[in-house]
Amino acid sequence: MPYLALIVAAALFAVLLVPNLTAAVVAYAAVGIANSYFFAATLAARSEHSPAAARGQIFVWVGALKITAGSAGTAAAGALIGTALHLPTVFAAGIATAAAIVAIIDRRFSSPGPR
């Protein structure tokens, strides 16, 4: 999942570099494709790594958390877009990169166990 998050971040950074509308459509399509793989991985991780007795509750809780985060992100993007057009995309890509790096570092230094 951390590597998929890095791919999503790279695709978001690519959006910032596109010179025209056609390239922007392709870049945003790449973001959507990368995000679909990331989303599928999060669903699989929730299914495979959550305790059987709490699996349903974890699914609902994580779904609610994602909706809340999406709403907060939309509000933040709306506030930031007045400052600079690309700032929300820069922040989203930066946050995805930071989260992936933290996960990779944590994975390297945590005790071995099921992944």
C-alpha cells in the first residue's frame, strides 16, 4: 500500500506539470487509475488484517473516516484554491508522499509479523 500511495502522489505531481487540457485529462486519468488500485488494496487490507469479530465494524469505521477526511479535504481545497490554483494538489501529493514514507519506515523498523 505505501508504494501504491507513492504512485498516486507521483501521478498528482504529474498533474502539476501538464501543459494543456489533453495532457491534464490523461494525467487525471492516471491519478484515478492509481487511486483505484490503492483503494482496492485498502479494502483487501481491511478484510485480511482485521479481526474476524470486528471486521464489519472496522469496515464501517474506516469508511466513515474516509468520508470525513474527504469532506475536510474538499473544504481545505476550497479555502486554498483562492491562494494558488495548484496548492491543493501540491498538498494532496505531499501528504500522500509523507504517509507512504512513514509507512515504509515503520515497516522497516517494526517487529516482524503478518503484513
